[in-house]
Amino acid sequence: MSSFKLCCYDAGRMERTLILDCNNKIGEKVKICGWVQVRRDHGKILFLDVLDRSGLIQVVIPIGVKLIHPPGVQDVVCIEGKVDKRPPNLVNKNIPTGEIEISAEHIEVLSKAAELPFDMGGKELDLQLPTLLDFRSLTLRHPKIKEIFKAQAAILEGFRKAASDLGCTEIVVPTIVAGATEGGAEVFKIDYFDHKAYLSQSPQLYKQMLVPVYERVFTIAKAYRAEPSVTTRHLAEATQLDIEIGFVEFEDLLDFLEEVAVKMLKFAEDFGVEQIAFGKIPRLTLRKAQDLILKEFGRDNRKEKDLTPQDEVDLCKWALEKHKSDFVTVTHFPTSAKPFYTMPDPAEPEYSLSYDLLFRGVEILSGSQRINDYEQLVKSIESRGMDPKNFEMYLQAFKYGMPPEGGFSFGLERVTMHVLGLANVREASLFPRDMERVDVRL
């Protein structure tokens, strides 16, 4: 007689088969283990959608299988049964296992789930953002939410592949630092034994120090910004995808950043991202971009030191319409508005050899050619009201020989947000931190 048991997992029973592999076992008896995603009761017959790391499959519990406590949604189960072909009129073309199902003969519940606080069975998870985050360890299980972070994993892998193609060595940098990377007040101070330290605003200084070691490096690092604001596009803790390259000039850097962006997102295209337009990426200086905004959209922002959020949106609209590109590169921001390590343009020192990459209406990358001359760098630090003694280790790298170099940095969560068309950057962070939340609402 088929049975139901509530028990511990018994590793000595039939070997487990991953759900996706059941496609190759039609007519055979298998054992699957996973989570009950959906339960449907049809008279005396019970249907379960069971999910494991490989995929989803329908399980039929026919009449005659006696269940003392029928499995519920999110219960962890192991099910033994026969793999059958579905009738042609019941094939589900939306899943890879849609032509098969398992007729259950034996069911074990390894862990019972408590009653859910909301419906997890629908294709969408219709929750307000605070609820979505308050129950984060649960809502992350929903297939639609899981897709976000599958796509994010693909973006990370695509970035690593593109950086490796450039000959970069991966490095791991500290997040506890002795001083503010870029100056200013937007830093988190921490007690470090009997001293004061800070959470890093950027891996910038460390990746530059590694250029004389490896010449080309990349890192995936956390960055912390104590910005006292709550917006849809900012986090207190973000993930940066950084590259730094030695023996490079400004135009090379523009080529490299665009190459990495395209390779990274093309790699992620197979993971549910919205179709991306990869036309030739237009390049504009800030001044030309502001002239274009005035001409095409009637707003005069030519006195601003940066693009406004609406400028970014409109420039991307223009790039898509005129150049069939979801990207646009903007260069030559005012030197005074950029960090101390940014190289001024020798032809016009009030403007810098800096750049932003815009994508679908938002900046997803920034970077620059760097100052590589030791004396010039010291003067730049002093001109910003900072003490070169606070950058002693960093300056060592330049004092003892630094080639022309530069780099760039993507914001992972922001890239993910706009690749998938999400409304809020917090949806693109597994466990977001902001002014109002550190796991729980503050």
C-alpha cells in the first residue's frame, strides 16, 4: 500500500533524481526531493507542483494513496513514483518538464511549513515593497523573484568573463578603510578597536594600487554610502563591478567600458532580461549632451555640473531612436565635480577625462583616466582640502612608478534593475540596506 510519512530524510533509500532529469526516465520509478510550490485539490485526486534546483514538475497523488496530512505549500518533501507521459491535451509547454508528470507512490515530508502569510502560488507575487522585504527569506523563494537573482548571477558571470577577456586579474579588496575614499561626509564611521575607521565608499584606491602589480585588475566589491535619502535608485550598501587598466589612454578606456558592458549584458540575455538594443553606442561630451537636451527637449541645463535624472532619461530615448542603442556614453564632466584622482583634460583643465555610461535612462557606470603623476596627485588631494598623509599607502604606488591608467565601475543592483525593468533598486538586492532597513525595518 502506498503511504505518507512525516519523518527525517533517510539517505539510505532510493537515490534522488533531479526533476529536470526525469525527462529521461519515462516509465521508470524515481525519487525527487524539493518544495511544494502549488497544491491543487480535484476531488479525491491531489496535484502538487514540486520544485528543486533544476526545475518544476507536476506530481499526481491518485486515489488509493492515503495521506494523513496532505502536503502543503512550501513543505519540503521527498516523493517516490513513476514518471508518466502526460496526455497530449494536458501538456504544459511553459516548463521543461511539461510533457511528463510523476504518479506518486510514497511521500515523505521532511519539514512542514507554517501557514503562509500570503499567497505564494501565483505567477506574480502581488505585494507592496515593504512586505516583500519584511518576509525576504520567504519571498525570495517565489519563482518570479528567483528569476531576478538568476539574471543577476548571469550579469556577474558575464562581467567576470568580459574582464578576463581583457586580461584582468581578479582581486579582493578591504571594506574597512582608514579614510574616506573620495572625501565628503557620506561615509559610515565605525569603532575599530581603539581607533576610528570607515566603511569603504569604493574599491577605487586599492584597485589603483594593484595596477603596478598586475597591470590590469578587476574586483566585485561592496561600497557604502551614508546618503541621508530614500530614492528608488540608491542603496546604503551596493555592489560595484570594477576594472582598472594600466598603459591605457582615454579613447581606449571608452572602447573597453563599452565592450565590457555589451559582453556582460549579451551574456545575460538568456536569463529573462528584456531585449536590449546593441546598436553603435553614441558618445557625447557633457556640454554637447546639454546642448542636445536644449535642442531636442527644450530644457536649458547648460550651467549644471552634471546631468539631471530627466536628462539621462531623454538622452537614452534619443540614443535608442537615432542610434538603435540602449546605451549612451557621456564624457568630460567638470574637474571640480569629480574625485581628486580624476585626470583633467590637458586641453581644457576645467573639464576632466571622465565618463558615465547611461543605460535605459540611468547612469550604470562611471570612471575616468586617472592622474598617474605623484606630484600632481598630491596637489590634487591638497586642493580638495584633504591631507596627503591620510593617503600614505595609496601615494606609495605613485611615488614608485605608476603608468598611465584608468578604469570604470558598474553598479550591479542598478544594472539588474534596468535590465529587468524593475521599479525599485531594492528589488535587485537580495537583502537591501538603506536609511530605513537593515534586514528589518528600523
